Amino acid sequence: MKIDLIKSLIAIVISTLLAYACYCICKSDSVQWVITVGAGLTIAIPMMLAIGVSAKAERTAVMLHVLSWVVVLIEVLVNGIFLCFNFCTPTYIIVNGLILTLFVLIYISIYRKQM
């Protein structure tokens, strides 16, 4: 696995801009920072792995990139849904935490299987 620093920084900037968009869109002051930080982290991690990391084996790299982009899209949709409705903080953390944990589990499994 090889990490490209410039591409990783670009992924962080994109996820930060998406988190700022969530901050601006959120109507509720009580959960504004929760959704900003949550969106930033849950979008940044898979996006960094999608853009900034490459694997040696071509098939493995394709599977890992597709998985990462699917999770980025899922996280953007989930955060968009949470922006539209009032929610409690534990529900938001649990949903996004489960998605992110399952992503990391599947990512590591694919990476180790193809080594």
C-alpha cells in the first residue's frame, strides 16, 4: 500500500468543504457542530483511502477504490438525510460509526485477502 500525500491532502480539503456545507445547511444550532465534525470525519476517511492510497495488485486496487467511493456516497447521503430532519446525537453517532466501522472491516479484509 502506497500513500500519495498530495492526493490525500486534496481528499481532506474536499471533505472539509463538504463538512462546511453541512455546517451552513444545518438549521439546528444544537447539533450543528456534531454534524460538521461527523460529516468531516466520516467522509474524509473513505475519501482519503479512495484518492490517496494505491495498492500493488491492480484488482485489489480497483476493489478498494470502488468500495471507498461507494462508502463516500453513502456517507454523503446519510449526512444529507440527517441534515433534513431533527435527530438526536447518539443516533447520528451510532449510524455513522457503524457505516465507518463496517467499511474499515471490509477494506482490511479485501486488502489482506489479496496480498
